[in-house]
Amino acid sequence: MGKCVFRFWKLSKRSVLVGLGLLTAYFAESCFSENKTEQATHAAGGIVATDTLAYQVVNFKDFSPYFSGTETSVDSTLFTAQYPVFQPEVQELVKRAIFIDGENTVEQVADSFLGGYNEYAEEQMDAGNGAIPPWFKHQHCQVVLNKPGILTLRNAINDYTGGAHGMEVELWFSYDVKQKKRLVLADVVQDSTQFLAIAEHHFRKLEQLSDTASYGAEYFFDSFALPENFGLTKDGILFHYNPYEIKSYAEGGTTLLVPYADVKDILTDRAKELLKAI
């Protein structure tokens, strides 16, 4: 049985469509249908017809012209994205939740990611290196909460750019739509010390720790701390720790939910007003 050897070459997107058989069908359908949209009322990605703000869900795919292959397979670096598009004023408000590195369009995100891979591929080809695995980046930004005056988005990003493993993160964003601002925790709770104690109680319950157990070597903190990464949901205030924040990569992310009922007495007046719609 012969060795499985990576080969690396560049093809134009046109030649890919002409010459790569089944792979052609996949890319012809997905990579070139960049403007596919569906109405929010079609329940795409958990979206329901009762949502307050009207929006569409956009699906986008693009790929690198550099292909790597073995005796039995061929692959390319791929970027995919799914995200909501609101009316311009709201879209401007939530743009940083969708394009997290300051880009203005999904094409800019794709160009940045694929351009980085293309430069790397060219360097490796010039150096005569053949074993260059493809990268990928998948971004799924969805509407979690859409009620009068309040909007929450969750952006899940999964990427691989070489090395032992990829990375998966969840980024949460909640907005006061009327005041046109992203909410921080101080906008929601008025007693941060009491809130921290309540949140720690729920964290210890989630992690099956007693009230007196130390965090020890399993966690990256000695004293409990909340991440800035949070969002308002229909059930409570959700906090998400991404890999490496409080645990090793192997442990993955940690999601903590603090029910509204447990903190109703320390919510700000504005939060109480917003949460009436939930």
C-alpha cells in the first residue's frame, strides 16, 4: 500500500468547477450562492415569527483557490458564515457582534481569513513544503432574544489555522434597542457584590462543588470571577467562559445561567423595564 502524500496546488475557481467532479457540485452550490437569504419567519436558526425586529438570515460561503490533496481525497480552506441582517439603524448597532474584528462586511471577513491562508500557502509552496493541511472558519451568529426594546445575539465561531487543534468560542451581546447601546452588567444589576455571590452559588452547583471547596488546580482562578461575556435570555442572565478562560482547552467552555427570579431584587430599574417584555 502506497504512502498517503499531500500534494498542494492552486486552481482558479473556474477550473475547480470544470475539473473536480463531486467537489464541483458542492462548491458550485454553496460557495457561489453567497447572497442566499431566508425570511426570519421561516424559523431559520431558531428564529420565530413572533420576533419583534424584522430581519433576514444570510448564509455565506467562500473558499481558497489553493487545494491540498492525497491519493484519495482533496480539500480546500473554507470560510462559512450565517448571520442576521436587520434594518440599517439596528444593523449598525449590532455590527460589532457580527463582525468582531472591526470589519464592515462578510466579504471583508472572508478576504482576511482566506488571504492569510493564501499567503501562508504561497510561502510553503515556495519553500517546497507539500504537507499543508487546509484551514477552516465557521461563524454562526444567531438571534437568541428579540423582544420589545431588547435584543440578544450569540456568535459561535469555530476555526482551525494549523496546530494541534482548532478553537471554538461563543460571544454574547445584549442591546438596549431604544437607547441604542450594548448592555454591560452595571446596566442590569445595581449590587455587583450581592450578584457575584448569587452567581457563585449557581456556579458551584453547576460544577458540583460544595460551598467550602476550593477551586484548586482545576480552575484558573482562586476566587470566583464572572466573564464580561454575557447575554440576557428568556430564562436569566447567561455567562459564558470560553476555553482557556477558567479551565483547560480539554474541558471546553462553561455556560452559567443566573435565573432572573434569584436576582429580581437587585436588578436596575432599566433592566426591570426591559425584562417586562420577556
